[in-house]
Amino acid sequence: MKKIFWRSKENELPPSDADFFIQPFRGERIPFKPEILSSLPLPSLPIPVISRVDSPTKKEWICAVEKALLQIKQGLLQKVVLARQTTFTFAEAPDPFQVLAALEKKAKGAALFCLQFDRNTSFLGASPERLFQRKGKEILFDAIAGTREKGPEMGPEMGQELLSSEKDLREFQFVQDYLDETLHPFCREQLTFSKLALHNSANVQHLFSQGKGVLNEETSDRDLLEKLHPTPAVCGTPKKLATEWIQAEEPFDRNFYSGVIGWSTQDSSDWTVAIRSCFLTNKTAQLYTGTGIVAGSDPEKEWDELEAKLALYEEIFPCGHL
């Protein structure tokens, strides 16, 4: 029996009559009927990591970013999101819901999810990015891009630097423009966006704006998912070329990472982009992190951004000397 725990960014649980779906980065959405959990167990204790393998390696990553930058310089791409798969091996198989409970304290401003497919396989995460939420005919959605580290040892200047970074503002604008252009045909009137701000999580911060609109009467969740996903926040632009580049260059299959997980009823729905996510299989965890590559990106700094995002899990899966 499949099981799921879901909690929105606003700390709301799904309705009891919700139909759940998961959609891979590439592929059709998959319906599933899980047992819906209303609470989590006690958090897991730290689970020591026996081994860590990065795919791509740092050297391979830097080469891939440099190759992408050349494509951007030649005008073939404007942005492409490159991801890394980090595989951790443990002595014992973690309990996925206990891992999510441990993640919960660092999930400020994020939707929490854990889907257990069977006894040995689960997909979980704490995602700051909502694809869209529907309440009746009102739609809310997130434009989010650009990243800086965040922590007690760092002052507010990091956030201010992000808000004034020409490179990051350009990366963010690709996302907001895409959402505006893609959703406009489905809405009765002009979409509106909140003032640009910072979205803060436990370990990183992003440029953020919330969009709003009113849907046409005939628009369905399926229509929106088919057109919206993947956005430039997880893919790039132009979308077709960026998707082809990712498929050709990334040395692993993203599977559900940067896909969509969510639920729907007749009156409402909520769909989260499956980032900051982890795929658990027996005694291994595959953790996924990605960064947006645009003109001006620095390969070394992009690798550091991957590490900053992975740090969300560092207290749960301590690597020690690895």
C-alpha cells in the first residue's frame, strides 16, 4: 500500500478526498491512491554515510558548465539548469518518514512530501517552489530563481547582493516572463505579480515573486500541467532546446527530481516542483541539486551552490570525513 505525507508551504494538509499525482521531469503524470498520513513519526537520528558518489564529478561538472556557457554565448541557449545526483550509502536502510520528520525543522517556507511506493522505495523532499495552487478559479504560482547561501554567520548583505545581482535578476526574469506568457491564455485577465523579494529557507535564499490570476471556466489542472511544466526554473530557455541539452549532457536520469507532485479535487489543487528531493532505495539515497546556468555563471560558484543546497540534508546524513 502506497503512503504519503503532504504538507503545503502554509502548513496545510490535503483534503481527505484528494486525488494524488506525480509527474517525472520528462513524461506523463501518474495517478496514485495512497494512504494519506496526517502526522509524522519521531525524527530519525543522524544516519552516518558510508560512501558518497557525485554524478557528475566536480571536474565533469565544470566541463559541462563551460560547454553550456559556450552554447549561451553562441545564442543557442539563454539558460539551462544543470543538475547533479549525489548517492549516499548507509549501513542500514533509513525510514523515509523519520527522515522527513528530521527535515521538517529545516523546511521553513517549503512544502513537505514523502511518497512511499513500497517497503523499500520512497521519494521525499522539502521544496520551496510551488508550480501552482488552484482555489476555485483563482490560481497562485511562484516565480523563483537565483540563490545565495544563508546562515547565522552570514549577515543581510548576502540577500541584498542577490537582489541587486544583474545575473540573478536576469535568470529570475526568464522564469517570471515564462509564467506570464504561458498562463495568460488560460486566464480571464492580466496576471499580477507581487514585488520582488527574498524567499528564505534554512540554508539558502532565492529571488521570489508570487503570481495571481483568475482562470477561464474551461481550464483544467491537466491543461496547466501540460503547458507549464517544466519551467525555466528547472529546465531553462528556450524550453525545447534546454530539455534536449539536459537529456544529452546529464549523466543520469532525473526521474521524479524536478518533476511535479501534487493533489487535486474538483474545487482546489496544489502542485509542488519536486526539488530539494531525495530518492531512497534500501540502503542508498540519491539526492538531487541543480543550478541555473546563464551568461556570467562561474562554474566553481555553481558547484558551491550545489553544495549549499545539499546542506539541507547534512544533519540527517552526516558525511564525516567523506
